[in-house]
Amino acid sequence: MAPKIIKTDCILCVNSCGINAYVEDGKLIKVEGMAEHPVSEGAICPRGEALVDYVYSPDRLKYPMKKVNGNWERISWDEALDIIAEQLKQIKEKYGAKALAVYNGSIGVENIELAGFAQRFRGVYGTPNLISVEGNCFRSRIMARQMTFGGYPIEEPWNSKCLIIWGQNMDNSRVPMAAKIYKALDSGSVSQLIVIDPKRIPMAERGIHIQIRPGTDCALALGMLNVIIAEGLHDKEFIEKYTLGFDKLAEHVKQYPPEKVEEITWVPAEDIRKIARIFATIKPASIVPGTCSIDQHINGFQNNRVLALLQIVTGNIDIPGGWVFIPFIRLGDLRVMEISEPIGAEEHPLFRQFWGRISPYGQQMLFADAVLQEKPYPIKALIVNGGNPALTLPDSVRIKQAMKKLDFMVVMDLFMTETAELADIVLPACSFLEKSGVGYVYGVTTCMPYALLRKKVIEPIGESWADWKIWTEIGRRMGYGEFFPWETEEEVIDFFLKPSGLTREQLDKEHPEGAYYAEKKYLAAKYRTPSGKIEIYSETLAENGYDPLPVYIEPSHSPVSTPELAKKFPLILTTGARIPQYTHTQLRNVPVLRKAAPEPIAEIHPETAGRYGIADGDMMTVETVKGQIAIKVNTTEDLAPGIVSIPHGWAEANANLLTELEPRDPVTGYTELKALLCRIKKI
């Protein structure tokens, strides 16, 4: 009997690629890319290819576990739920509801059941403290575009003629998008490619490579705007019809001539002029920015704003191949509005809300202070779902100190992560292949109004539960049963899909490969800003004491801002490099992936290595003002001299032993992870 093929999607990362899962006798035996999926078009990365090993890993958590005298003991679900409910009730009675924080990791971005039910529980419990990966990733971009356009336009690179890939190695992080861009380059539909990156990534071989100093992206973009406006290359008709504040921008960018920007960025003035002219004169054009590489700076919010201004002044908004607006799918809303302010709301008020748009998130960078110093109030308990913050948040030492001080901590996960090891109760969660849900391409990263049914492929491993069921059963034990009426996955899916116009039956029987929930339209955007126009100059930012136009700010620690410190730490450190085998901290216990990428590797230029007596393959220490790690070296001429690049997500060489929770971007609260100072030494 031939294996059964189930069409679903993979949510090991934000790309949400379509996959065909092969099942025989109830067991997953193979996974391949789904050719009909309009985003991934059959592309699949090493992580997707390793799904069988991932699901059946011997390291899977199969039963609820309780820590007793420092050791883990298996307990029943009933006992685990009773303990959790009792502890949470006591904390609420003693300290108030806001003493509980709920943490959603990256997987909560792709897994709407996880994210939705976590939000529902914390709302019913009464805590405002939902903290999430969005506190240092991606929401900065959303905020910047919303504050400029009133909505969120998305890049559509496969329809562009000119592309700028800005701080993003797609071959490692966005395989399906990279495949589409290579296809467009091969066909000639993309006629000009510019790659802005300190490293000469593979895609740079197909176009112009601009090797920039880490942390100076805003200056480069302002220099490009200087050229475009001074030479009259801006789209005067678009600017006149749809925007406000161009005259102020034109005056503002006069202080960023290419020669000055060259001193800041390491990019020759003539190259700045060259790429500015190309981008302004080949239309349609699109900037495809990296996420963390743009966000995680002292002025990451303004980085995102200035890239939006480049799109605006060239008229590359709401046209095919530019930044376009697509309809977002309407889904059932599980949120219950909180009545008090989360941590970070006072320090970063716009991260919390603007124009009546309230973010559900507190700022996770203040979590440690709330626990260790009880500022602005004490947090005494933490529930972690879909993340590993003990390893992924800056200043891991301080984060672990905070977790150890908590009165009570629960982790839901597939594996005993570094965070789970610190918990009191660990609950075994299903993988996405062991439950059904709404798998939709929500457009924030893919620009397609497309949804599919994420189908249950196999039965849960051991006693693992779906996230929605875990939250539901905790809620019921707490006495919140009326807020958690769902009994089956089918009921949950029907609830989410009801406002969308799609049904579970349609996506199951008629369109197992997925379906479009709306038609993409161009030149139809309504700018939902206070003025009704695109706001180049932001009165909202000005009224709140922030720069209304992007201003270049030097990284907090750099050869320019801290020259004395740079004498002790003379190299520039950038953290967070991606490799295709792993997503953040995940999958390092999958043998086939570990064999392909067995250890963390730092990259430096041979000239830099030679200065310190270091050769390819050596072990070295990397040290910042915060801490030190040991890591193996790979020398490469692709990386600019004077830079050290290290990956993230490795417990063996944890990048966040080198990073700090402060200083923070004043608007968003994001911390600096991409342009630090360090020194190295051969071991």
C-alpha cells in the first residue's frame, strides 16, 4: 500500500513553506516540498528535510515533569495542572494578576493557536505582561511602517526590476524567497541587484556588493536620499499627491552628503551616488531588508523608517514590484483586553500604543528588572510557550538570575531546553505535525493573501498535547471554563476561520494545497494616518519627543562613540548570523543537522585573524565589556576586515553572554546586538 500524502505547511520558521508529508502505518516517513504552494514553490530547506528525525527525536519530552530537589520526576497531567492552577491562584491573591508574565517565542509568530490561546489566558487571568520575541524582532519594522503609511506595505521582490537586499542572507534564512529572486534574476525580470552587507553573501555575486560598517545603515540610506533629492531623481508627482513633509526631508538630508557618509559607513562616496541613482531610476524597485540586522540597533526604529522613505521618494509604493498593501486575513480574535499597563509601557509608550492602536506586548527587555528589582512592580511567575528566552534574550546571565528568583515557572516545549531546565513544571507540547490548525501566509513576510489548513499528520508523541489544549485545561482548572469552551481542534479551527470567508471543509477537501482568501490590488491604498497621507515627517514622533525624521546615531560602543573603549576592544562584533540547519535555538539535537553543522563557528577576515596569530580552524575567545565565550574560527575574505561575526542559538558559545539589556532604542526598547565592540585571543 502506497504511503498517504498529506499537504500541509512547515512552521519551523516564519517562512511557513508548503510540504508534502508521507505517512505509512501512522508513521511519518518522508517530507518534501509542495510544488503547488505559491510561496515556497516546492523549495525546502535542510530543516524541513529533517522533519522525520525532528519529530521522532529520542530527546522529545513525552510526559509532564516536576522538579523535586533539583531532579526531574514524571507526573500525570492532572497533577501538573493542579499544581499550576494552585500556584497561579496563590500568586494572584498575594501579588495581583500582573505578577504573572507569559512569554511567547518565535514559534508563536507562525503558530496562531499557540499565540492566540496564550493571549486569551493572560487576559482572563488579568495580567498585561505578555512578553514576546516581538520585543526585539520585527515589531520595530511594523511600527515604523504603520507610523509612516498608516498600514503595513510589504516588499514584492519577484515583480521588481531593481532590488536592494539590505542586511539579509536569504540563502541561509529565507530559502523560498531566495529561490524566487534567483529565478527572477535568471529570467532577466530583475535587471539590477544591490546587496548591502558587511559580508559578501552568495547573492552578492549576482549584483553590486556594498560592504558597510555594521550599525551605520541609517547613515547610508540618508546619504542615498541626499543624492536622489539633490539630483532631482525623486518622484515629484507621487510625493505631491500622497505625502506630507517632503520639504522638511529635503532640507534634513543636506547634512548627509556622500563624502560625509563615506567616513561613517566605509562605503565610497561614488558607490553611494551610484546605487542611489540606480534605485531612483529603475522602476519598480524594492528594498528587502533583513529583520534583526536592521532592528537590533540603538536606532533600529529609525533604520526601518529611513528605508520606507527611500521607497516613498522614488514612488515605489503600492505598485507591482514595490512595497504593496495586501488584505490581511480576518480571523477569530481570542484576546481579552487587559486593564493595566505592562512592563515597558512607561519607558517606551509608542511600543505600547499610538493612534488608539494598542499593542498586546510588554517590553521583554525590562523583565529581569521586574523580577530582580521589582521595578515597576514585582513579577513572581512566568509561563514560557514556544521559546527559549534563557538563551535568546540579551545578557543571558541576568535573565537566568531572574528566572531562578521566580516563585514559580512553567515551560511548554517539545524538548528540555535551557529555559525548561530552570522551570518548576515542564509540559510536553506537540509538534505542528501532531495537531491541526490554521496555516496561513499572513503577508508580513511573503506578500501573498494565502491560507491553508495545517493538517494533523501523525498522532501526538507520548502524552504531548497541543498548545491550545494546554492553555484551555489550565484555564479550566483556574475556574475560567466559560472562556475556554472548545473541545476539539476542529472547533478551534472553525472559530479562527469564521470571519475569513473560508471554511475548514474548503481547505480540507477542495483546496488541500491552500487557497487565496483575497485578491491583491494595487494603487488602492488608503493611508490610515492622522493626516490621511503618507507621513514623511512624523508629528506623532515629534509630539512624543523623538526625531520626526530619521537621524543617524552612532552605535553606543564603537570606534567613534567610545574611542577609549575601542582601544581595549578594537574589533566590531555582530551577532546572530543564520545557518540553514537551525532556527534560533531549535534543532541542534537532530543528528542529521548536527552532522552537517556540528559546532558554532565565528567568521573573521584572514587579515584580522593574522593580526592576532589566529588561523582557520583555531579556537579563540571573543570578549566584550559584558562577557566572554570560546568559539572555533573560520577565516573568510568575504567578511570585511575588523569585524567578528558569530552565530546565535548555541548553548556552547552563547552570543548573549556578550550582549546587554541596555542601552535600548528609545522608541521600541530594542537592544543592540549587531554592532558591538570586542577583542579576540587565540586559545
